[in-house]
Amino acid sequence: MPIAPELKKLPEIIGKFNRAGMTSELINALIKEETNRDLVEDARRLMVEFGGDKLVNIQGLENIPKKTGCLVVFNHPNMDVLLPALLSLMVKVHDNGGHTPTILMGGEIPLLAKFNDTYPLPGSIKLINKFHRLYPENIISVPISTKRKDYHSGRFLAIRKTMIALKNGNMVVVSPEGHVEKDNVISPIDTLHSGSGGLSIMASNLGIPVVPVGIWEMHKGEQANVNIGKPFFVKTKDKEEAVCELMYRVSQVMPEKFRGQFEWE
């Protein structure tokens, strides 16, 4: 099983935190077990290290509802594209409409991974949980590895926190893929996480819209593109059907070459 792409990028990401002057801050915060950091303001600082507005082109901000919470679903390209895109998206949406961005994030650093077959880096679960607790308003921790003892209880808790955040008017961000794409093409249907489909059903039942977001770069090293589609409501009651609809909607705001099994119009 190959080394997880996220692990390979970890040294580079840490370097950017260093240059942003945030590494010592975060270490001290972790030691003190602080729980009051603002992810938007930290994202604003990190954006500079990732190239800022010159690296990320965002279209469709007007599609983010301003008077209600929303569930944003996005595809998961490699970290070179995804990380600056998400940082910029959170800052721009917050500045445009005042939304508190809340992102569902894996509760461990993957050591080995092939789509959903994930093996955590030893010791990373405790570290990542402490990191996530620094941002109680912005991060919902989700167990990824099925080998974790708290896998089911942790995911149930994540669902509960997600629904509370949505009802409070937050923009909750989740990837139905939950893993890095191969060659930045949307992953096969049988690797998608039905839990995202379930969240979209619950949100839609409450009148909370789902917003598809496509993220890509046309050529390696070029500008990252973020295209925000129009909000919609999921009508099916089946989680598997719902997650397919989510990724189909995401695919339709992306160039055809990145749509994978969702290439049809």
C-alpha cells in the first residue's frame, strides 16, 4: 500500500507555517491546551505563503447563501491545490457574508492509504485531536480509520456537531471523497463516503441548502480554480444515491477532464 499523499506533503506544509510565524504559536497553544483560535484569521496569514489571490481564482461567491447555513461539498485534489483553495475559500466567504466556516477534518494523519484503506501514523490521533480543539468553532474532527475504537461513536458525534453548526447558520465544508484523488480526477463512485450523503439528506430536510464546489488546476503549478455552483436540495432518502448526486453536482462545475465517472452532462 502506498504512502499517503498527505504525509508526503507534511514537511512542506510545516515549512509554510514556519514562514508565516505560526509554528511556535501553535506549539505553545497545544501545550497550554488553548481552545480559542480563529481559523479564518490563521488562514488569512497562511494564504500569503501559498501565493494569496494570485494563486487561487474563486468564482461564484454569490451562490453562498448569506441568510442561512449551508453544507458545502467539494472534491479532494492533491494538497498543493486543495490547501490554498480551501484557505482562500474560507476567508473570502467569511469576508463576503460573515459566515463562520466549519470544516469536517480527518482525526488522524494517514501513513498508508489507498482510497479508503487508511492506516494512521502512530501517535497522530492524539496530536490531531489536540490541534482540532484549538479551533472549536471551525473544525469538526472525524475518525477516518475503521480500526479506531471510537470510529462509530466519533462519527456519530461529528454528525451531531455538524447539524448544530448548520442550524446556527455556519457554512459547513465536507468532501464526499475524504481522500486525495488519483491524478486530480474525481474518485470512483464505490470509494465515496455515504456519510456525506446522509448529511446532505438531513440538511435538505431542514431547509438548509447544499452548495457544490469544484477545485482544480489545469496544469501542475498553475493557478488553483474554485468554482462555486448554485445551491440545491437533495430529494432522495438513500445515502448512496445522495452522495452520488453530490459528486455529480460538483463535477458539473469542473472541466470535463476532471469529472471521472461523472463525465456526463
